[in-house]
Amino acid sequence: MNESSTWTERSRRSIALGMGLLGLLVVLACSEGGEGHSTGEAQPGRRVASAAPGRVLVIGVDGASLRFTKQLMDRGRLPVLTKMMQQGASGVSRPQGPLLSPRIWTSVATGKLPRNHGIEGWVRVGDDGTPYLYSSRDRRARALWNIAGAAGMRVGVVNWLMTHPPEVVNGVIVSDHAAEGMEGDKLDMASQFARNMKGVTGQAQLGEAADVAYVAPASFEERVAAARNAAPLTEIENPFADREVWPDGGLNDFFRRVQANDEFAAGVALEIEAQERPDLMLVYLPGIDRLSHFLWVSVEDQSIIPEEKRWPQHVIDTQSKALTTYYEYVDALIGRLTESRGPDDLVIVMSDHSFETDVSGSHPRGVHDSAAARDGILIVKGRGVPQGRRDLVFRMIDMAPTLLSWLGLAPARDMDGRVAHWMQVDQPEAVASYDDIPIEYLGESSPEVDSRIIENLKELGYVE
Ligand SMILES: [Zn+2]
């Protein structure tokens, strides 16, 4: 499949589809001399007076190991995270098993456990036994971007798992299918999971998530395209660039794609930051996890691996150098993503789990299956953070209520999580639920959302 032609085709399609009522709202707001946003998009005008003087940035680093991150920090290899920890606090982020990334990152975004938010893993099974990759339409609970957006705050969401098709938000969403080759890689992964499920046949399908543009609003697509071709964001050399060591083909191409995808996601986030300065930004970097499934064993204590199963030393050295460099690279990306943040802002860097070595097969593998791999990294900085503490425990389900409170918005009683007790923040009185906020997906227009927008227009005096 030619990725670039698919991309162009979808871009065109979304420009046609993306001009729904939100487009009308922009036009009306501008015609009334409304305060245009820097992108030419208008503020919806219902911005609530927020108690928060600052903005929130969450960087999700899938699979970043607590143990290895600490080792590299001790060796002075992760200067950005080390400085952030010194200025702020650290601890662990704690999921509930099974350790499947889509479940966990959706819990972060919704404050709910998988049984309540609806995303159980990679694959959902259709009535006829067909496996489908979970999509944003399968998420039953409202996410931070829905809630903050409905309160008039600007949001930016980049590459967050299971955000395709993108929802129309007050800000920008670039879905997790946008990076080149990611849709195919996700389908492959889902198909692998499906093979182990009873009564399931065939390759995983996209279902309703197929043929939808990756970016909402469509007017941001040019910026996304620019991020695809931008100059390198960091000075760290791509660990897989040397074709002598990592010849073309197979897994090595996959490794290079993984790096390109993290670079793309960070680049898009920088574009959103420059254009929108969102109150809430969520960025997801999956590279460390994807690479660790193949390279983790090289940074493991080799004594836990039976001698006959160990890789030759030169292989271990090459792989461990690459994974170490990749951690340094992600550290540098985080440096870029956080450079515009000040002391009043809140920055959270977290992973959804760590890694461990499975020695049961013919070759040892990097996995995240048991409680040994459960806790992920957590480094937080900014207003309300108890500086100097190293013992924070942040449950995934506590993220959403905590971030909402930090932003001056109420948590909801139907969330499974609570406001983290260590965060120094006034806790607004909780509301019952946010799950009545209507959602519009890119490429469709729901009557419910349309009527809400028309109500807003009436309130603003644009419509009689
Ligand atoms: Zn993984």
C-alpha cells in the first residue's frame, strides 16, 4: 500500500467533510468581528473563567521502564527528565492489569476502568466473529478533551491511542492512525491478538474507522503535513540510521518507522503548541515500547537468561546501544515539547508500564505481562506539585479527575479515580457525570451536536 497517496487522498476527503457546523461557527464568529485565533479559527466564545493560571501537558511514553530510566538518569544520560525531576517530583504511575496499552491510556483520558470506558484492548469481536481494531467510537466515556473542550478550553491531542476516527474538539486532534504506516502496524498487532481468541477468524479490520481523515479540524492538515517533512527535532542521531548495522528490510525498517513516528508526533505537538497554545495537551510517544519488545533483553541483566538462550555479546552490545540512544532521543524530544512551559504550568511525563524479560520461549523476549512490569515512570513538574517528593503513586484512573481539578473543572462522580491526594489543588465539587456531552466524529454531523452548537450561536447572538 502506498502510504503517501493514501494520505493525500484522505486529506482531500477530510477537507470536504470537515466543514460542518463548526465551520459555520467560525465563519459567523469572524463575520461578527469575533476575536480570531492565530490559525484563523475563532474562539467559540464560551470560554469559562478558569481558576488555572497555567496549562497542562501530558506526555505518554509507552513502555518506558522505571528501572532502566532510573539507571540512565544515574549515568547522566537523560538530562531533560533529570532536570524535570529535580524541579518537580517523581514516583510511579500505576495501571490495573492486564497491561494492554489501549486500556491504560484510555483510563488516563477518562478516569474510568476499562469495563466502564469500553476499550478493553486492541481487538473487539464483531457479532459475526470478525475482529476489529478498537476505535474512538467504542469509547463510551467522555475523555479529557471532550470535557475541557465543552468548558471552553482549547485542547490538543496527538497520537493518543484509540482516537481514530478523530472527534471534533475545541482545538486539534491528530489521531493515532496519522503517522505513516501506523494503521497497518496496528492492524497487524490486532490480528496477532485475534489469532489467540476463540471463535475469531480472519485479519483485524478497521470497520467504521476506515477511510476517515486523521486530523480534526481539516484546516490543520497543512500543519500536520509540514511536520512530516520538518528538519530533525533533536541532535540525537537516529540509532537505526547506519545501514551497515541495520540493513534495509524487515524489522530494521520497522525500527526506523517507529522512530519516524515519534518524531512526527512530537513535531505535530509543537505545531499545535505554536498555533493554539492549548490549555490541555496530550501527546503519546509509543516508540520505546515498540522497540523494547525486540531490544529490551539487551539491557537486561544477562544472568537471568539461561546461557544457551543468550544472544552473542556483539548483538547484545549493538541492541543495547540502540535502545539506550533511543531513550536519550525521547528525552530530547521531551525537552522540545516542554521548552515553552513555565512554572505555573503542569507537565506530566509518564509510562503505562515497564518491561521484563520472558525466558520461557526459545529466545528471550521483552514483554510486559506480570506485576513485575506493572508500574510505569512518573515525573511531574509545575504548580501544585510537591517538589522534592520521590514516592508519588499516581493511579491511571486518578489522572483525569486530578487534571480537571487542576484546571479548575469539576471531577465526575462516575469516574473510578479520585483527585490525587498529593496534588496541591482546590478540588471543585464533583458533578454526577460528563457522559452526556455529545460527541461528533470527523466526517459525520450528529443532530445532537448541531443543536448544541446552534444553542451556543443563539447565546452569542449570532442566530435568532
Ligand atoms: Zn508493548
